[in-house]
Amino acid sequence: MAEAKTRSISFPRYAEYNCAFRYIVEQALDCRYVMPPALTRRTMELGTRYSPDFVCTPFKTILGSMIESLEAGADTLLMTHGLCRLGYYGELAEQILRDLGYQFDFINLSDYDMDKKKEYIRIVRRFNPRVNPARFLAEFMVGLKMVEYLDELTAQYYQNCGFDAMDGAYRRAWQDFLTAMYTAHSRADVENGYRTARRAFQSTRLDKPKRPLRVGIVGEFYTAMDAFSNLEVEQKLADMRVEVHRWMNVTNQFLRYGSGQKNLRVKIRDLCRYDMGPTSTANIWYARECAERGFDGIVHVKSAACTPEIDVMPVLQNISADYKIPVLYLTYDAQTSDVGLMTRLEAFYDMIHMRKKVF
Amino acid sequence: MEHAYLGVDVGSISTKGVIIDKQNHLLASQYIWTQGNPIGAVKELVGLLEGQFDKGAHQIVATGVTGSARKLVGAILGATMVKNEITAHAVGTTTFYPDVRTILEIGGQDSKIILVENGVAVDYAMNTLCAAGTGAFLSSQAKRLGIEVEEIGDYALRSTHPTQIAARCTVFAESDLVHKIQMGHPREDIIAGVCNAVAANYLNNVGKGKKIVSPVVFQGGVSKNKGVVAAFERTLGCEVIVDPNGHLMGAIGAAILARRGGARQAFDFDLVDMDFRTREASCGGCSNHCEIICVYRGDQLIDSWGNRCERGAGAH
């Protein structure tokens, strides 16, 4: 009887974080998780077809992914809140999906006051009224740990994978780690997967010059992190033998600096006085951090029509002029060809490579 | 026999080719329209270059390819160097103008700005998602006004009172232009207005936030348009250098890069008689349906690309 009532929950594809969503849903909430299929051209076709024209690209991606989740048997969709237009996206996506005739339950975090702890209990009860609070908390923390491990190893991966001297061993270790996270059922699985991957990373011989080219990635929260959406910009740069650094991830943005962004705001007060959106403060701070640490370039990644990130661009131009660091601005829409991106990245690489020899 | 180097730049609108020697002298050069057929254009180009080239005195030992069709053409020509057009333009220009600080480039579909210090590019920008204010806009407006695109410059310079035309976006610029025509503005003034709009659009979009320092070199097909050159000089308040070979600079840069690169591969002109074709295969391995392009010489597959994972490797 209990089985029949168990929800099948899904959350749209978002970089590689779905392994942690799955873990939390299955282990902490004791519900079924429906893994949305990997993002493909079909996802984008679905999303673009049913989205308003001038909405930013992540909405199209998310909507397409939600449709694919529903097709895969999800009966409950979860949507996040947000500090930009993202805050309205849940409502909009729900309306579009209902108009398309899908039957589902929609849990939109924008409907809750996320500043109040009590609200979290209400949300959890809505997923599963019979949830055991002690077990929920313990397993939820394991899920967060998984996010931290994921972010730590992702950062390490993109900084080093371009210098792999062992014929793809680094990449294989990375993929094995992801597989371990996507199939983890317990805290031990998570810890073992993490430790195995770290060991594999450490034992892979790297052929890295003393002063490698270093590039910092800043940009909009979804597109900068999701490899499908940014046409694998990080992998492409890394494959040119570049150390790719990105501060922005769930760990840094929410788990460590969730309310601590005030510090970042103070650090950049000479550059801008207000928060201009969900990620602007962190992006401006990190861009300057890259410049001060002597990076060779900065890549700014955003989707078309992302207003907060457009506001960040003039500040980046000032940083670029003050510190003489080139900034490559990339704007993504629902395009599938990466030819134009390759042209720009190759030129960017040639430039920072030649300029390092001279300056 | 002296060594020579072939450089080819296949753009969306035009196809350019040069053969240079070790001292960067042009031994042969050609500029033709691509007309939506890069393979045909390259075969024609190679045939025309062959006519100008003395095979007894020089031997082509390396080939560089650039432009938006560089991958396809590189496979066909057996290129030793395939480079993006931004690097090719920067290298070509800094070879001939070592003191240059700013390179403006407006081509058929794209436009870019390259900032140079001490002879190396230090920053660049390229138009994204929008081809506003490029050669394609100028040629479609020339067609609308019933003149040849080559004549635009002369018309523009005759104007004494250029019409104001919105510069933000090609679509808006076009409707503004139609409106001004119907209001009765003289043709010279409208054409001069279009040239000003191209320059203003370029500086507002691609050049945004970039410090433009003299000496400025302007190249790409649009640099042949005297009206746009005059508009840039007026707006920037400095001399704008247009090299007589400015439209070939990408091809020259590709040839120089081929010479600098170590790879050597003698080039024959016999590909004019060969049959090249491309085929698009759609991989069914997953719902991404990667479009894989296969290039054949006769019946032999010489290259393919577009595949994003190992599942598509057998699709062609």
C-alpha cells in the first residue's frame, strides 16, 4: 500500500548534480527518483518549441528536460527558486506543461519562504509525509557531501586533464568517479568513490610545464557549469593544454558562502556598489582574483538575454583594462554547432599563448 | 628551386588565395566569390593561382588554410596548417605593420577587432549571434538601392549631408533606411548614412569597451569601401590605414603560419581535376543525432567531423 503512494520525483538535468538529487530523493526522502535523460539536441528542440522566444536559454533547457522526465515516468517535478528571472521560471514551466496536457504534481520552491527553517520541514513533508526526520537529516548531509566532492574533483579535473601523460587515464578516473556517484546507495559508496578517484588522479602522471596557461571561467550559474549548454567550453580549453579554473559551483556559491557573500561584496566595493543579480558579485570578485593571481585570460560565459550577466560585462571590461588581462565574452543560445565557438577559443588560445612569450 | 607557401582563406562571401615566397613577396594572388560552394570556389581558385605561378622557379612546400570553411578546405588541400581567421589576420597584419596597435576587420558575415601590443595580439573581440553591420548588410542594401556594392564608396563620398540611420541592429537599420528612402532623401546621402551606420555599429558592438589606439589598420572586404573608411576616420579622429592587399590579409597570414609551422607537404595543382563531395550522416546512437560530415575524394573517405562520442565513430 505504501509502495503505491511513493512519489516518482525528478529535477531537470543540471551539470552533474543529478547524482546528488537522486541520492537525496532515494535515501533521505525515501521516494523514487526518475533520472532525466542526458541533455541532447532533442531536449533543446522540445524546450525551444514550447518556450517564449526571449526567455534565457537555461529555461528552454530545463523545460525540455522536464518534458523528458515526464516521458520517463516522473509524477512529481521539483523546481528551484532563484534571485533573477529564475524565480518565476517554476510558475511559467508548470503552466506550459499543464497546457501541454501533462499530469503531475509540481513542487516549486518559489512558493515557500526559503529564509525560514520551518518551511523546509513543510517541503520535506510534502514529498513524503512519513519521512523519518533523523534519517532524512543524516542522508541529506551525505547528499551535500557528494556535492562537495563532486565540485572539488570537477575543479581538479579541469585544471589537470589537459596535461594527462597517460593516454586518457585522468579522464577515465573522472568518468569512473561520476559513475560511482550516480550509483551510490550509502555513505560508504560516496566515500569510497571519492577516495578511489582521488587516488587515481594522484597516480596519473601529468606532463605540465612550470608555468602553464591558466584561464578563469566566470559567468551565469547554469550555462557556465553545464557542459552540454556551454558546448563543453571547459573541456575544449583543457584539451588545448590549459589549466581551467572555475570558482563558481554549488559548494562555493551556496554551501560555503551562502550567506557569506557579504564578504565578497566588501572586497569588490571599489568596482561596484550593488549586487546586480544572483552571481554578479562572485563573478566580479573572482575575475579580479584571476587577474591578481596572474592568470592568462578570463572567459565569460552567459546565455543570450541573461540580464544580470550583461550588467557584469562593463565591470569585467574595467578589470581587463586595469590588469591587462584579455576577456573572451561568449554568449550561448540554443545553438548546436560548435564551429563558431572553436574559432573563438582557438584564437583566444593563440593569443594568450603568443602573448605569454612576449610579456 | 625556391620554396613557396600557399595560403587560402575561404570565407562566407569570398575566397582568397595567395602564394608567397620566403620574403613575403606575393607570387600570385586571387579573390573570387564563394557563392555558397566552398569546394567549387577552392578548385577554381587553385586553377587561377596556377595560371599566375611559375612552377619552374618555385615549389610550394606548405599550405595554410583559414576562414570559416577551413576544416573542409584543409582536408581537400591537404593543408599543413589550419588556423582560425583571427590569428591569421593578426599574424598577417603584424608582419607588414609591426607597429600596428588596432586591427579592424569587417568581412562578409563577421567582424572582429584585434588589439596589438609589441607585435602580438593582446585582446580581441568578435561579433556573436548577430551579423549586424557586416559586408552582407552592405551588399543587400546596395541591391535594394540598385547599385553595385563596389560603387558604394564613391556614392558615399559625394554626399555632403549624410542621412541619420539607426545603427543598433541590421533589421532596424533596414526599416529605418526604407523609411528614409520613401521620405525622399537623396541616394548619395542615404548611402553615406549606411556607411556611417556600419562604422557606428561596429564600434558600438564589437569595439565596445576596447581602447582603440593609433596606428589603426582596417581590413576585410568592407575595407575596400571608401565610405566606411571615411566614417571610421571621422569617428576615431585618426588615420585609418587600408593596405592594398588588406582583403588578402587572412590568406597571407595563413601562408606565413604555414611557413612558420614545421610541417612540409608539397602541393600539386592537380586537385582541379579531382572529384570531391561531402555527405551528411546522421548518427542514430542516441537522441542527440549528431550530424557527421564526411568528405570524399572520389570514393575514398579522407576526413569526417561533427561526431561527439565514440558511438558515432562507425556511422559513416
